[in-house]
Amino acid sequence: MTISEAGRPSWGGWRKSYLLLFLVSIVATIAVAVSGEAAVPVTLFVLIAFAGLALYLAAPKGAHRSDVSRFKPAEEFGTVADSARAILECVDEPVLILNGTGRVLFANKASQALVGADAEKKHISAVLRTPEVLEAVGRVLAGDLRETIAFSVLVPVQHHYEAYIARTGGALVLVRIRDLTEIRRAEELRADFVANASHELRTPLAAVTGFIDTLRGHAKDDTPARERFLEIMSVEAGRMRRLIEDLLSLTRIELNEHNPPAGEADVGTVVRDAAAVLAPLAEGDRITIEIDPSGPLKVVGDRDELTQVFQNLIHNAIKYGRAGGKVRIRFGRAEAPSRREGAGQVVVAIQDEGEGIPREAIPRLTERFYRVDVKRSRERGGTGLGLAIVKHILNRHQGRLQIESVPGEGSTFTVSLPAVPASAQVPA
């Protein structure tokens, strides 16, 4: 008799024992008969021999296999080995292993945000309520080798996924899920960017083309109309030029965004230079630029890019400020909690006295081509890219932009930049 994997005597062992009992009994019967002993033992051995033969013939053939899958479907006993679990836990994408009935045998940690922490031993339909995925799993369980399906989850925040479902060599099914949210968002941003850029260029191009046709036609001898049309064409051409310059500047900044600057700049000097360039524009709107006095405020940064930041912010404060009002610029420092976190921040706040910005619009101000007041922005020569440029430059400088606004009172744009440690500053 042998012992099966389950720890019980197998039928194969019993059949061998019965056959051995039969053969031993036959040999014993012959030996007794030859020796001339009493008939009772002979009869007893004959009976034992025929009993062993009967049991041997009664034992089911092939029953010696100890594989429990012969009696019950393998998928009911499916498991994932510890080594496989350890490997799948290292995968940074959601991975599920299903048995032949669709129950989850394994779900790695990366899948918990999608299916919950207690998904194992539950049916896939109880942890992932997405009809497209469940239908694909059903087709694979029914015999298809693999399926790839895209689906979205709308709550709590919309996410886009792609599920790859495949049958393994056995009765198990692998479900691997990729998060495509960032890719989809990038595609949407690129599509919006192309659409907005083409729209911004189409309007001035259409205006210029129309005026050219008019000047070639009935207005070619109308001197006052020609002068008026040429002035408008000059404005529209300038608008296209500014748009193209801002697009090229934004592209260059984005390409270099992940390379932190290595130079130093005095923020106070940069702000005063930017304000001096915009002084004629401020005088045209009777706006006064007030800059608080400050000592040296050294930051880690690229002087040209920081000049672009403060020119954009001061220009916005002038454009959307109140005629006859003020634009006030203040400086400050924010100390780091510990030396390990650097030398703190240099803070520059630019405050206007305009109409203010609606609360719901503030989070979108740094988006490309976003404008709170489209008509006013275009009339003042805005491209809708100024704050997007500011955001990407500050990202490169590991800085931060904070926007506060009170409707009817004005807005404050606060820039924070990493300060240069006093010990590292080089005397001017």
C-alpha cells in the first residue's frame, strides 16, 4: 500500500496488496497440498486466494492517480504560489489572477485602489463593476485566448484604463490593467493647444486678408480708409507676432523645464528693471507702480527667465488694474523650518487694484489660452499664454505662484523662489 499526496492510502497500493495476497495464498495452498497436511488449511488458503483475486478485480482501474483534479475541476482548487505572488507584488500596475469560474485568486497591492483591499476570493463582478471588462473576461473564460479593452472610471476622479485579459497555460486568467489617464490628458491638452493656437492665428489672418482684398478693390483710392485699414493690419500683425513669440518661448521653456538653473540673480534688481520697461504702458493708463525698498535678495535662477516672469505679472497687473490706480510690489522672506530644507524662500507680491478674478477661475489661470475676459485680453494685446509661461519657468526654478483675489478690490500674485544661502552669496 502506498500513501497518496493527500496522506491517504491510494487505490494503486490496495490493488498491489490484493494481488500479492492472492499469489501468496496460491503458493501456500500448493505447499500444504504437497506436504500432505490436513484439508482445512488448504481450504482456508484457497478461500483467502480467491478473496484477494476478487478484491483485486473489484478495485477501480486507474484509481491510483492521487491528483485531486481527477475528481473535482482544477479551477476550484486554483492557487498562486508564494514565489509568483512575490513577483507580482513588485509590478506597479494592477494585476489580477482569476480562476476558471471568474473568482479572484490574487490581486496585487497596485490594484487595491481599483478593486479594494479584500478582492481575493470574490468574483470579478463583485470588485470591478465595469460591463466592458466583465464581458471581455467572460469571453476569455469561454475560450478566447486574449482580449484588450479600454474603459473609464468616473468616480471619485475620472480615470482612463486599458485592461489586457489573457488565459494562461492552465485554467487561470491574467488581468493586467494600465492607467492611461496621464496619456489621455496629454493628448487632450495637445489637441486643445493646436485648436486654440490655430483659432488665435486664424482671426488676425482673416482680418489681414480681408483688408488686403479691400485695399486692392474699391478702397484702393480711398486714402482715409487705406490709412485706417493699414493701422488695423499693423495691430493684427503685431498680435500674431506676439503669439508666435510666446509659443516659441513656451516651447523652449518646457523643453528645458527639468534642468534646474545654476546661476544667481538679485530679485530686487530684476523686478525694478522689469517695471522700468513697462513704465510707459503704465503711464498710458495713469497707473502708478510702487516698489517697496529692499536689500539684496539673491535667488537661484536664470536672470532672463525671471525677468520674463515679472514682466508678465506686472504687465497683467497694469492691463487688468484700475485706471488711475496703483500696482504695488512688495518683497519678503520665508525662512525654512530647518537648515536641511535650504535657505528659505524669497517672496515677491504684485498687487493690483482691478476688478478681481472670480474664485472658480483662479485654478485655470495658468492654462494655455485661458482668459477670464477674452475680449479685454485681446484688446490689450494678450495672447493667453503669459501665466502659462510664468508657471513653467517657476517649475524649472522650483518656485511657486500663489494667486489671491477679491472681486471688486483687486488681485495679488505672489512668487516664491529658493533663496541663495548667505554663506554662498558672492559680494557684488
